Amino acid sequence: MRSSTPLDTATATGTTRLPDSLCTHTSRCPSADSPDREAAHTVAGHPEQGWSLLCNGVLLFEDTGELLPDGQIIAPRRLTAA
């Protein structure tokens, strides 16, 4: 059995690997390891569930947390009182 990675999707016939980047426009969006990765275009938005998939493979959550394609978790950035 093949191990799952963050860009693997289950289908009725098995598991399909998505490309490392879903970006098809010019100029290309920032990569998932770039500091400005959140500037990538949304390819699947689910505000009712609190997340969006960006074309660079990043899952962006409404609390500003992120899940990168390699499985790395970016904790939410919380504002603190001054």
C-alpha cells in the first residue's frame, strides 16, 4: 500500500497524486516555500468550512494557519494587544 502525502487524493479507483503546483497562469504564483506563499490564487475555496486551497498546494485556514504540501504546519498568527 502506498503511503499518503498531502497532495494525494482518494478516488474510486485508487489514489491520485496531484502536481506539486496547480498554478497554470502567467506570471507564476509564489511557491509553497516562498515567504509570500499566501499571495497564490485560490483554486478551491470553502469559506463555510474555513479553508481554501491555493494553486501552490497550500491549505490556508481562516484562522491564518496553513498546511504546506510537504505536511509542515504553520501555526495561526494571532494579534496581541499592545
